[in-house]
Amino acid sequence: MMLSEFNPKAFLPKPPALAEPFTGFTMGEHGEQMAVKNDIARERQDELAMRSHHRAAAAIEKGFLKDEIVPVWSGTNKENFVDADNLVRGDTSLEALAKLKPAFDKRNGTLTAGNSSALTDGASAVLLANSDYATEHGLPVLGYIVDSVTVAVDPKDQLLIGPAYAIPKLLMKHNLKLYRDWE
């Protein structure tokens, strides 16, 4: 390669892409494809979204998530203090959700800002360590990883369906059932 063909921009970091690299589609676009393929109506999506928002709001109100929501300061002068999940809409209704326009497929889509996770749907941190390390450093053991399973799906077909295959495999392997008493 000749020096005149060298592009120094090739060494610059690349920002994360929103599109999945194998398909070129975003999660929202994949969600739209799956909604069509699996015949999931907008009304069903909105009902699930409303129930999810109501349950999350109730869990926050009852203090179930107090240890999961960590207060942070933001802004250049740390003038903003955030100590609540600002994506939970405990007062949402089916009527409010029905008014929202499609976010990904503007013409025929069913996924909206109200029934989809936000692009900024959270942040997390975890310290994964063995129990000896936790004990030695006075850290509480909050859980254990007892098993895992790997599944593969064609990303061009239904990229987001992997958990629907993985979760039942783990449950069956350990003779467990999905807990459905969320109310």
C-alpha cells in the first residue's frame, strides 16, 4: 500500500452502531419483522406494555427496586441528580398508548415509544466473583449462576427469539416452571 492511500481516520474509534451487524437492522426493525411473522397485534403489544409499566411502578412504590436503582449525578457541573427510573410510566393507559405513532416502520408498524424499550433503557454493573472472593472481601452474595444454555437462531429470520428457546430448556433441565403469579 502506498503512503498516499493511507487514511489516518481508519485508526479512529468507531461509535457503537444501533444496527445488528449481520442484518443491518436495528432491534426495533427486527421487532417489527417478528410482530408481523408471529401475528402480534398492536393492541396486544400495548396491553403488555401497560401491564409492564403498572407492575414496574407498583414494584418501585413498594420499595422492591430500591437497591437496584442507584442515584447518580450528571451534567458538566453535576447539577442533575437522578434517583428514579424515568422510563416507567405508571399512569399510562391503553388510550394513551394507542395514540402513539409507530417508531420504526412509520407506515405499517406497530412498535411505538410506549410499547418498546427505550434506546436508553438502562445501565447496569455487576461484580461476578466466586463465593470465596466475596467472603474474603466482605461482599454479600446476591445469587449464583448454576447453569447456562446456548441457542442459535438465524439472525435474518427472528433475531430476537433466542430467549424463547433458551429459557424453556433451562427450566426443563432443572424441573422448574415459569412463575406466573405477578399480580
